[in-house]
Amino acid sequence: MRVLSIAPLFAVAFAASLSAACTGDGSPAEPVFASRAEADTPHEARGSRTFYALAAHPEHVELRRGKVAEWPLGGIDSGKLGLGGFGTDVTPGVVDGRSVLVATKRAARLRLPIDEAGPIEIALLVKGFARGTFGLSLDDEKLEVEATRRDDGFTLLRARSKGNVSVGEHELLVTTPPTAVVPRVGSAGAALAWLRVGPPGQLGDAEARSVGEHLFAEGGQMGFKLEPGVTLRVPFLVPDQAWIAATLGGEGKLKITAVREGNERKTLLDERSGGDARAAGRTFALKDLAGQVVYLEFEAFGGRVSIKDPRVMVPASTAREAKKPKNVVVYLIDTLRADKLSPINPKTRVKTPGLERFVAGASTFLAGHTQENWTKPSVATLFSGLMPWEHTATGGSSVVPPSVPMLSEILKREGFTTASFIANGYVSDRFGFGRGWDFYRNYIRENRRTKSEFVAADVLSWLDSRPKNKPFFLYVHTIDPHVPYRPPADFLAMYGDPNYRGKVDFRTNALFLEHVKIGKIKLDPRDKAHLEALYDGEISYHDVHFNAILDGLRRRGLDEDTLVIVTADHGEEFWDHGSVGHGHNVYEELLHIPFFVKHPGIERAGMQFRDPVGLVDILPTVLDALDKPIPEGTSGRSILPLLKGESTSEPRFTVSGFMDNWRTIVVGDRKLIVRPRNRQYLHLLADDPGEQKDVSAAHPLTTRYLMSLLGVELARTQPGGQAPAARPRRSHRAADATIDDDLADQLRALGYVH
């Protein structure tokens, strides 16, 4: 056995021979791609867990030959450059038996990341569907193109930049011949097969190679197979106290390099440096990589190398698990921004003693995020485990399609008594939210009083009258922090002047905040302070009745076997970025939400997690906790492994969006906001929580990583996106409801304009 350790950040154990990583004839075994389910953990030892199974997610891996980046545009590689069709007008398809990206119009846009400044040469393999010519433009600068028609019907386009290309994100515009209707494809301009980019004169005539060609599977484990001249690059945000475990074979020598911002390169292992490093063993102190985005580069020299089951490992503190919960409560507080709560922001002035008591016995997820910035799509994501663009309920009149399985329907079929108490008119039967309930109450639709004291009384009454011989699923949706802000005077007095006289008046104008947003009403600093005092007062008022419900569970002996999740659908802006209210941007004041989980069978009370989680994760978490099957095609991931201290197959991140023009991704404290036409904005939330400074130009490696990760996720979830075989796609037909005068009046009373 030959062993190498790299510690304390990286500890690599290498053993076995090349034959153990190959099929009988020495060729790579057939690749088997992992789903979003958590991976097996053969490298685990007591006190450790897998953070990232590198080879289980080849869709995140980049491939180079020399200095030439290789980008097959079909299959697992399509998301990184095609962005799932978001602003790019491409969709995956198969043409002449080849996996490709199809240009749905006469112009397609591909992301083009560059990590070394200088002139570049581009080779793009395409196939037009009608007579005509192709064109290429780099960042809107038209390039001279040399086109060569091949015998297989595809055309190779070659072009060079007109000068040096800077490090960072660029856009390649591909103009195509006229569109044509193609069997099993539809109307399209061209098929895009692969892209190769490198310094002029270094591309040669080779075809682009896929990461999939360098994978093997053996005994249920994935691995990388390298040959000299090929580099595999795996990006991730390095966690604290992490190391890598893997099994190495082959006659070649392995080099592992960590590439950081500024193209700073740190050699972790170079077996060419003399001596038998595998036999002798060496230790490297590399704590300086923790908290940084790195690209791990794997290179082979002097022969082939196999890297079996490479994993990023971290220490684990396993929770003691008693039993699975019997009941489930999901409590959603409408319009509650996370930084108003002391468990997330200790500096807040807002008093919520009831919530604080609950959190003391629960787990706090400090980076909870909603997937949209207003109620309907957010709650539809909560109930479906799908991204907004998947369930399609994203517009004012849109309906959750009947084909979307809802958590209430699933649990009702599993024998649960289901009940909902909802104080927002958008989460109503009219919009598809009435399915799967034994008891359903929408306070807006039924013209009932919506304050939480009335909701709490109804919930406690239902707890006493429900069938006692069945488990229950209870959904509570309160709305006090939503406009119109009208807290009782004693709660307003905690933060402002109850005798205020001024422009802020919701009692005579339910659309007051909307009028402020559009500039119809101007507020001075005193008015603005009063407006936020009203909001804060609503939060503290609501806390009293939140506590009544949670205390009611305890007094009835239900807290000992009930999973409780407390969250919000979105936040609220108070001039953080020049506006008020919600439903208009993708900054943290709207997307960062509270996210607390109390699992009665897991004793990790008071734990805090910085891993990003979202509303999309609630459905799989609930079903996982109940040991029930999670529907195929679910986009969210259970957070139960985090609560238990178990292994995960990939680092956690959250993706959000707003309409068709905004997408965001959060990894650790890095947040990237993306708009079409190659516009990205990177914020380091730990240093810039208010998202005032775009640092994408200064952090091109981080931007590249987040763009690639976002592209893969959009390709996985975007309608028409590329889903792996492990995740069957199911499209849902968008539908709309008729908003009659009564419903319009009810929504206007909540400050919505129709």
C-alpha cells in the first residue's frame, strides 16, 4: 500500500492499483452519475463526514488539454455555458445522434469565461438547419470567421479575438442561418455541438472532450481517470478544517494544485518532486485555504492515473437521533425579513421573546432564502419542492397547475389529517392552493379578521377538535408584518410615536406603500422612521400569538413528537436599495428569510448552521423526516443530513429568481446576481451585507465558479433544461385564474394593485 496524507486541510490517502479502477480490459468503466441524493461514504471514519463527493458531480468539473478549455455543449457539460436557456436562447437537444445545444432563434448566446488575459482563438462546431451563414461576436465585437463544412454535415467555425481578452466573464454571440422546423427539435436556427477556446495556434484539429470520458465507476463508487496532457478542474468553497480522501492507482505521477483568486497557485501534491511520496507520506499545513474559492486541478505525468472516490471531508458532530416525528407544523410569517430577528441579527431592536424561546430548542439556519420575492411563487415552491419557473405560478393570475404534487396532497394520501389557516389571499383555492386539505381556511377569501390573535385562536381550537387517532400536518400562514401595517398602539410605542401625525396612514389608504414606491407620495425622514416603526411593531405583536400557538402545542403534549419549521415567504425593503415593500428586486432584504427547524428526534437544540437553505427544501425535508418517499423531479434537498451531521454529496447553495430577468445564487457568504446579456454582480455578504459593492471584477475566479454552478442548476431546473437520467423531468402547463371584482378588492386590501 502507498499512502500520502495532506493535513490538516487536505489529507489524501492513496492506495490500490490501476487495475482496481478499470474494467477487465483496462478501459474506464461506464460512468454512473449521482443524483441530488446524498452519496455513500466509504471514506468516513468516526468523527468525519463527506462534504463533497467530487466525482459524483461531473457536471461541475471543467476539462483542459494544455491551455485549451474544452466545452462539449450537450449532456452533462451543457449547463455551464448555456445557463439552462436563461437569457441565452438555447435548449438541449439531440441532432444526428449527438447531444447538442439547440439555438431556438437566429441568435444564441454562450457564456465564455476566461482566466488568463491575452488573445484567444475560438473553435465552435455547429450545424445549420437552413441555407445561410454563421457569425460570431465576442462582447458585441464582430469577429472574422473561417467556416469549414465537414463530411458529417456539421461546420467548424474558427475565429480569433481582435486583441487581448481580459480575465473574467465574456459573452459569445452566435448568429445562425434562418430558422427551420426540425423533426423532434422544433423551430431552430442551429445545433451547437462543442466549443474550444485557447491561445492562438494551440487548438489544432481535435474534437472537444467531455468530462464524462474521464470518469469510471467501480463498486458503486465514482472516480477520475487521467492521462498526460489532460487537466480536470473542480471548483468549490473550501470549508473549515477540511481534507480530501481518495484512492490512487496507475503508473503515472499525480499533481494536485489549488488555484485561488489572482491565479495564485498552491501545489498540494507533486509526485514528480522526488522520492516515493505515496510510500513515505507527507504533511502540509494549508489552513489558509479555508473560506476561499479554489479550483482543484488534477494532472497526470508519465502515465495514466486513476483517482477513485475523491471526497472533501470535514469533522462531524453527529446528533443523537431518537425517533421520527409523528406530526408536522409549517409556520410561515408573511413579509418577515430575517435581519429583524435577534437569533439572526443580535443587534436588532425588535423584541420577539416568544420566537427566541422557540429557537432556543431548535436549529437556526442563518442563510435561509426564499426562491422568489413575493408570496404566490414562494409558497408554491414551499409546497411543491420546485423552483418557480418549474411550477409556473409566478404571475398575479397564475395558478399552481394540477400536475404539481403538493405537500398537503402527499401527506393526506399518507394518512395525515391536514389543516391550513392562511391569511393571504394569494395562497387561496382560486390559485391552486386548496388541494389536499381536510380543513382549509383562507381568512381573506372568507372575509375573516386576519390578525394573528384570531388565527391563533382558530388553530388552538382545531388542535382540540382534530381526529386524535391520526398524525396531522398543520400549515399556519400569518400576515401581520404585511401591509397595511397597523400594530396596536402599545406595540407601536416600543419603536415609535403612537401619537404620530403625518403622511403615513394605512387606515385610509391600503395602497399607501405602493404609492410611496412609485413616487406618488414623498416621505421625509420622520415619516420613514414611523413607517418602519409600524412594521417592527407588527412583528412584536405577532410574536405574542406565535408564542400562544407554540405554547399550545407544548401544553397539549404535541411538541415531543412534532416537527416544526418556522419561516417566511419573503422580506420587506425600507430604502435599502431606494425603494419600499417587496416584489421588485433580488437583494437580501427581500430574499433572506428566517428558517428555524425543531426536530423532536434530533437533539441539537440551539445549533446554528451557515449552510444556505431555501423554501424549496421544505418538502423534501418533511418527507425525509417522516421516512416517506420524495417525489421524482423534486428540486429541493432535504436538510436532515445537516441536522444529523451526516454526509452530503455536494456543497449546499440556494438559487432564487424574479420573473424572467433575474437569477441569484448564494454559496457561503458569496452571492451572485445575474441578468441576461452578460451582467453579473458579486457581493461578499460578510463584508457587504447591504449589497452596495459589486466585486465581480476583483474576484473573477469566484464569479466563474458561481456562474458555472448557477448554470448547472438552471439547466437542471429550467423548462427545457438538461436533467440527468437520475432526475426525470416533468413539465407543467401554466394556467391562469380569473380575478373577479371581489378577489381584486380583497387583494387590494393587502396593498396589491390589479
